Amino acid sequence: MHVLVTADTITGVWTYARELVTGLISRGARVTLVSLGDIPLPEQTVWMDSLHGLEYRPTAFRLEWMQEGEQDFEESSTYLACLVREIKPDLLHLNQFCYGGLPVDVPRVVVAHGDLISWWMAVHGHEPAPQHWLNWYRRTVIAGLFGASAVVAPSAWMLQTLRSCYAKPTRDVVIYNGRNPIFFNPYVSKDDSVLAVGRLWDAGKQVSLLTQHQHPLQVCIVAAEQPVHPRIPIRADVRLAADNHCVALRGPQTEAQLRTLYSRAAIYAATSRYEPFGMAPLEAALSRCAIVANDIPSFREIWGDAALYFRANDAASLANAIRQLSDDRDLRTTYADRAFQRARERFTAKRMIDDYLELYRSLLYPKAAAA
């Protein structure tokens, strides 16, 4: 089986693509990977070095959710269509909506990792005002959903959101994201600390909730910008354990650095108000962090009773939840173990690849699948 995969190098989709491509090749598939957005840095592609059966084609075409995305759409579509005719893949695995209607006679799987309209509604509580580029974006998403042979969402919440905001695809399915547990260490002694990943200005991730109240534990926010009007002290040092419990900011981390932070943190704060799946909480769970999660439908779906929830978008409730786990170490250990077990049972890369291969075969060999 030869699969052409598209992925962007800017968002967390790149991590997802790494797991997907590595898993497919380990099962004997050939993969051609086309990246969009920025040309990746060398450290972003080092994982490809040992993969035999991978052909990589980087591009810098702008993405559909960018205001300039419309300008590159025709050229990028032509590029992909020509590439399909050249290499003749059996199936396209597209991590962008816009290529679902690509004019090629090959099954097309479109994966909905998130979209602008539902993000805006989750953050602002209403749809964005009409604009030319947003109108183009909406039309393009709908065309991609209808053109796809199958649409995949990483959660049932995201699938229902797509149906509500755009249209019901002809065929759709939920396949949860997965990570390889081997990348994470759940056996390190924990510090009395809280970790979160996200930029302070990102209203969707809203890690800024952690800056609104004092906490009994040291808090570390990774990849954060300078805050606006914080109510408690903000440190820009790189020590996780520090005096005078406050919030410490770290810039972007390497994979090894982030794995260390996950392994040492006792609690992970999943503060997002918009999260179709949430790869960072999964990585924290595989590192045996207790998960404190915003009470939104997607987190409830993913984590069930394996997370301690705080009242939706409420900084005071978040602070209370952190204090509860700080005061009760047995409870903290219980939630850490629950998150770890749920992640290992439901959200591994192996399970994800199994599900995708089943979908691929149903599209390539429909008669056999029906039988």
C-alpha cells in the first residue's frame, strides 16, 4: 500500500503526522509525505532519518486557515494533483480540508483536526463577522468535506461540530489520535509542580487562567509569551522548582526537554476552551501526570473519570482543583494512575494505526470489507 500524506509543519499536526507515518511504514506501507506551511527546521525532520519507505517532499504553500491561504490554493492543488499522477499512490491521507475535492481518481481521507469557525465560536461565543477570506474558507471546507471519500475526526465532539458548522459528510468516522508510549517516562519521581503547554495570548488554550490566582505549587507554562496584566508574579527563569510559588515561563522546548518536564510535573493543567482532541494532555498522561481539565465536552469524552475537572473557563475553580490535588497526595496519585491507564488503553499510536488501516482497506477493497 502506498499512501500520500499531507501535513503542516506549524501546528501539532506535525506530531500527529510523525506518529502516522512511522506507524504506517512499520506495517509495511510506502508513504510519500508532503509538508505545507513553513519549510521545517532540521530538528523537525530528524525522525525521518531511519525510516525506509518514506519519500519526503517539503513545500511552503500557505495553509487554508491563513488569510493568504486562498492565494496558494490553486497552485498547491495543481501540485498535489500532478504529484498523484506521477507517483500513483493508492490513497490520499489529507490533513487539510481543502484538498478533499482534489480532481484525482484516488480515495481521499480528510482528517479534521480543527477549524476556524468552531474555534471562533468556542472562544467568542458567536460566529465571526462575514469577510471575503472567511467566506472562501467556509466554502472550501464544505467542498472538501463533500469531496472526501471519508472524513475522520479525532473526537465525536469534533465530528458533531463539523456537521453543525458546515455539513454532514457522505462518510465520517471518529479515530482518536495516539502517541507511542515509548517516548515518555511515567516512572520518574514527581516534583510538586504544575505544567501547562500553550501561549498566553492564545484564547483557545487560555493557559492565562493559571496567572489569575496564587497556587500552592510551582506552575510552569511552556512556549508562553509575555502576559497582559497578570495578577500574580510571572518568572521568566527556567527552573521548575523555585521559591515563592509563582508562574514560570519557558520558551519553546526540544522534545527531550519537554519529555523531562512532563516526567517531573505532578499535575498537568489542560485549560483549553477549544480542543478537538488535545495531544499535550495525552503526552502528560503517558508521563503519569494527574490531569486537571477544563470542563468542556471534548475533554469529558477523551478523559472520562480519569481527570479532575474545573468549572468551564473559571480560573478560581482551576485554582481550587490544583489545591485539592496539592493537599491530597493519594488523590493526586489516583488521578495520575487513571490518566496513565486510560492513555495506554485507548490512545496509543498502535491503536490509531490499526483504525486507519481498517478505514483504508474499506475504501480500497469495499467488497471485501462488506463481506
